[in-house]
Amino acid sequence: MTRTEITAINRAIALLHSLTGEPHESVPLPRSCSVTRFVREYLAPDPAADVSCGELWTFYREISDAGELPPMRKTIFLRRLPVVMQEIYAARKSHGIQREGRRVRGFKGVGIRMDT
């Protein structure tokens, strides 16, 4: 279920509860939202930049260890990352990012924000 669908459900439930006078609690967002939050808050579009999936995972883990985002398994993070990057920055996973003389997977046109 997407964040938009959950938001719509929460609004509908809140409306129903307001009509009946009952208290309302929101449905929790799925864990994938932490990937969305990570991409929105810690990355930025930069036509001259590129970032590898490994660098993004290391950065996410550092932020998670600091308590800013919930922990997540690497496989789940790397599975959800391409979808979120496509939705937010229209960045598709590339297999041509150069690191230490070899090609690795990553994203072109996106970089890590330095102001966070």
C-alpha cells in the first residue's frame, strides 16, 4: 500500500469518526516510508552527481544508527530504493557508475545533500 493510499484511508476514517464522535487513531505508515523519507530529506537532484547503491546503503545505515530513521535490512532497502528514486527524482538505476576503476550500480543526477 502506498503512502498516498494510507493517507486517503486515514482521512476517510477520521471523517467517519468525526461524524460518530469516536476517537480516531491513524493507521501506521509502512516501513518503506523510511526509504521515501531518506530520499526526500537526505538526497537532492544534482545533474553533475552520481551516487552508488553501496554509498546510499552506508549513508542510510549511519542515519539509522544515529536514531534518525528506523533500521532496515540491506536487501529490503536496496529493493525499495529504485522505486522511490524513480518516483521522487525520476532517476533510474544505472549499472555504469564508476568507482575505483570499476562499474557499480547507482543513480546518476542525484547526490547526497550537504545541508542536513
